[in-house]
Amino acid sequence: MPSKKAKIAVLVSGGGTNLQALIDAQASGIISSGKIELVISNKDGAFALTRAKNAGIKTFTVLKKQLGSQEAFENEIIKILDENGIDLIVLAGFMSILSKKFTSHYENRILNVHPSLIPSFCGEGFYGLHVHEAALKKGVKVTGATVHFVNEIPDGGEIIMQKAVEVKDGDTPEILQKRVMENAEWIILPESTEKICKQIISK
Ligand code: GAR
């Protein structure tokens, strides 16, 4: 096991099943080159915060409404990240678009998981269940998930890993979402996180 570990911050907005996958991967050793130092939510009371607390991880809630602007919101997040010496930011169901100022500050240091095979069904407006609704509406037979670096273009950064998932007759957006999470997201997000942490600590 490497002695030095990359410090990870996970940004969340909702249920946090991807955060749970990261916590479990850390416990099982799939993630061994990094450690989840803290979790930041932009939603009050997000269940992801409970998952973090249950795992003994520090949590922060940062609300744009309370801070008054996107700039103040991002500055507050940067302050937390810098104070804690964070090396890698993982967006795990984080439903807020970050500005160029933020993303360029952490070039190649922000990962996101998106529930489709980019470049299909991605970009502004494609998030959560909407992605699966669009895939079913189009009638695609294969969908999946993508982990990519985050830049100023929504879902536009370099692709790190993708995994395909079959669409089945009779799928609803909810059923498809669950299959994509179980068979793709919860696997490639921890694997990608380990891959990038390993690169960071070997530099
Ligand atoms: C996940 O399916 C994630 O890929 C998606 O939201 C869900 C969050 O679930 N993210 C996006 O759509 C980002 N564009 P979780 O809170 O249970 O991890």
C-alpha cells in the first residue's frame, strides 16, 4: 500500500449512492492511493451527508442562496478545499455547474460521473433522471456511464472511463437509472478515482 495518499473531496447534492460506492471502495481497498477527507453538499439535508457522517467523514454544506452569488459560493468551496489541502475533487451527483474560474483553478483535478455514454445525452439540462428519460425517448439500445475530467464545458472534459449498459424492453427511467448505477457508475467512479489518485501521488 502506498504510504502517501491523495486527499479527496467529494461534492454531492442528493442521495449519494456514488459517494457510498467511493466509501465502500476505500474500505475494500479498491481505492488505496487516496483518502476521502471531506464531503461538501450544496443542498441542505442531502442524504449523502448522512452517508458521510456514518463513515466518519467531515461534512460541509455550502448554499448558493445564502451566499448570494455563484462567485461567493465557489469561493467558499475553494476555501474549504484549500484549507484541507485537497488534491482531487470528485463530483458525485453534484448538480451545480462550476465556472471556468473554478474549473481552471483545479485543471485535471476534478472528476465527474455522468449517467450516459458521452457525447450522448449530456451537457446543460441533462442530469439525473432526465438523462435516462432522453435515452428512452430516443430508443437507444445501449447506454451507460462516463467518468471525465471537468472543464468549463458541461460534460465536455477529457473522458477517463466509460462502461456500457443494455437498455431493456419495458424500462422506465427509474429502472434504467438503477441498472446504470449498479452496472456502471458504482464501478467506474471508484476505479477512475483510484487511477487518478495513483497518478497524483506518483508525481
Ligand atoms: C447519478 O446517476 C449521477 O451520475 C448523476 O446523478 C445521479 C446522482 O445519484 N449525475 C448527473 O446527472 C450529473 N450530470 P447519487 O446522488 O445517488 O450518486
